[in-house]
Amino acid sequence: MLKMTTEQLIDCLEWRYATKKFDNTKKIDPQAWEALERALVLTPSSFGLQPWKFIVIQNQAVKEKLREASMNQSQVTDCSHYLVIAVKEKTDGEFISHYIERIAQVRSIDRAGLEGYKKIMMGALVMNPKSPENLTWATCQGYIALGNFMTAAAVLGIDTCPLGGIVPAKYDEILALKDSGWKTIVACCAGFRSADDNYARAKKVRFLSQELITHYL
Amino acid sequence: MLKMTTEQLIDCLEWRYATKKFDNTKKIDPQAWEALERALVLTPSSFGLQPWKFIVIQNQAVKEKLREASMNQSQVTDCSHYLVIAVKEKTDGEFISHYIERIAQVRSIDRAGLEGYKKIMMGALVMNPKSPENLTWATCQGYIALGNFMTAAAVLGIDTCPLGGIVPAKYDEILALKDSGWKTIVACCAGFRSADDNYARAKKVRFLSQELITHYL
């Protein structure tokens, strides 16, 4: 496995910024996009449950509609690929069983041997007194995917811009997620920065490491 | 900037798994750990607000205490560096002002020019009728950091294991976060897999891409 050096990694992460202006003539090549989709699929999740859907929009008409539900931010229509992350509204017994089936299939193991694991997941997510919070749990998983996606893109030299200020309920309508059991939580543009995006040259603002990091040596 | 190829990225992400057994004789070298801390600091966040603290534990006695609050999972004590992510319980006006100060300092700009940006953040996080939910917002940001951290580690060939099944309130006591305004949300072990961790050889279970990904072409 050919790894990155620490310098390469930091160079890529310093290079990354929330791109405000994309060059709408530049498209991510299909092989690179395929790798980013694979990265999304490989995102780690709690129990491995993957309570998410990834919606990838290249269609300009759909992007236009989403832009209207995104405070008219130009990145939505100018980026190459627009990613919307939706999560399971209610991770229930049915979804957990579906996952158990998939484990049995991929690892060629007997369902019976997975009963214990199923009970743990049911206990944590369905029977738990806090189980109504399982949308929050699923949302957190979706943000792991977002973090993974932006870093994966950066190490490939692909720009991203995570999008706050979207109206998730409108996204759900536009993307036919309404009443589907899945809810839009966040979105992220991917593509290439425009040469005249001045934000690319702005100094990164971070609190001091000594303020953010505590060590127990 | 020397980027990764798509094959290198996917190799690293396929190599990654939630390590169940760490080799407690192997330590992450200081330069690589420093890069991972820098990666954490560089994590993107909503408005750039960085509502987080990263606590890094190498101290064995502290790890032992945390293990007791983690369903006795051996990874806590066997890993090289144990990362705990805490987030701001209430992102309030004071915190937003602190961030504004930092922007002014880093970019050498006048505070007055940042009033508009401050108002937007205040509106979204403090004055909003949903502002009591800003702990959920901060928690989501913490999960971006977790996703970024695991991917950054993977591209450096460093193993990780995100830890569910921890008791955050006990962590807060052990790490002196109680009543500090910061709350533990999640933790992640980092280090090197033990040669006899059979999970490393188990097939990854993922739903089919066509189930997870929808395209609007």
C-alpha cells in the first residue's frame, strides 16, 4: 500500500478550503469521481449500519432547483458534482434486519450466529429509552461521511464546499425523498476552484492548537 | 502539491477497518502524530467556528480510567494515542465574538468589517428559534472531525477504531470537562493493528452502491 507522507497530507489539507467559486467548465473525470463514490461507500459508521443515501447531481436543471433552496449559492450550479447526504429517519428493526442479511451474505455466515449482534443494535437504537434520538445518531454518521468525503477529495486535488444554509425540507421534495424515510441533512459541492476565487488566497483561520488540543502524556 | 492517485486512496480506505486489537508495543511516531493533530485543527466546520476540543491521551493511567467508562474495550489501553472529541455545549455570543477576534487577528482586518458575518452566525445559532439545538449542530461538526481524522490516518497507514459504547458523562468527569461548557461526544483509538486481529481479514460489509447512491445525470 503506497501511503502519503505527512508533508503530502498536510499540503493537501492546507490547500483545501471551502470553495466559494467553482470553474463551471471543469468537470471531475469519471475515474476520480468513481473513487470518491467508493470512498463514500467505505465510510465507517456506528455498528457498520450505513444509515445513509448519497445523491449525486450532475443534472443542471436539478441543480438549478436545489440552488433555489440553498440561498441561491452559485456553487450549487457551478460545481462539477453536487452531493446530497440523506440519512434514515428511523433506524428500525427492519433496517437492522436488512443489514444483518447483508453481513450474512457478504461474509457467508449463518444468520443465527448474528443474533447477538442484532440484539445489541436493537438495544442501542430501537429499545433504548433514547431511541427517538436515533435520527441524531444517523445524522452524526452522515457527518462522518462528509468529513471523509472532503478529505478524500482533497488528497485527490479536488475542491469541495460543504453547504450550510440549505432548506432540507425543500431538498427532500426536489429529490423525491419526502415520506421515503430518508431526510436530507447536508450537501457538498465538488469540482475545481475558479482562478478568481479570492477566498483561495485568504489565510486559514484556526484557533491556536494549544487552545484546541489538550495532552495527557 | 503531490496528490494521491485514485488507486492509492482506495487502497488506503480498503485497508482501513475498525481495529479491534492494537499492538501495544507500537507507537505512532511524533512527526506522524503531529500531522494528525494538524489535520484535526484543519477540519472544516460550519462558519469555520471550530466548536471543539481534542483531548489526546497517551498516559496509561488515564487510559485505564477511560477504559472502565468504555465497556472495558481493550483498544483504549492498547492503542498508541487515544483521541477524545468534545464539543461546545452552547455556542453563544461570547464564543462567536472570540472567533471574530481570531479572524480579525489572523487576517489583519478590522472588527467592524466582520459585524455582518457575526450577525449571520448569531442569527443562525443564537437567536434562531431552534438555537437550543446548537449542541446537535456542534456535535455534527465533531463528527466531521472524526471522519477527517480516520481518513487522514488511513492515508498515512495508521490504524484507528472509533469508539461507540462509551459513557460520555464519565469521560467528562475523568477529563475534567464537567461544568466546563464542553462535552465528550465520541472517541477514537489510533495506533497499529495487532498481527492477530482477525477482523483485519474479514470482508468489509457494505450495501451495494446502487442501493446507496442515486444519480441525477
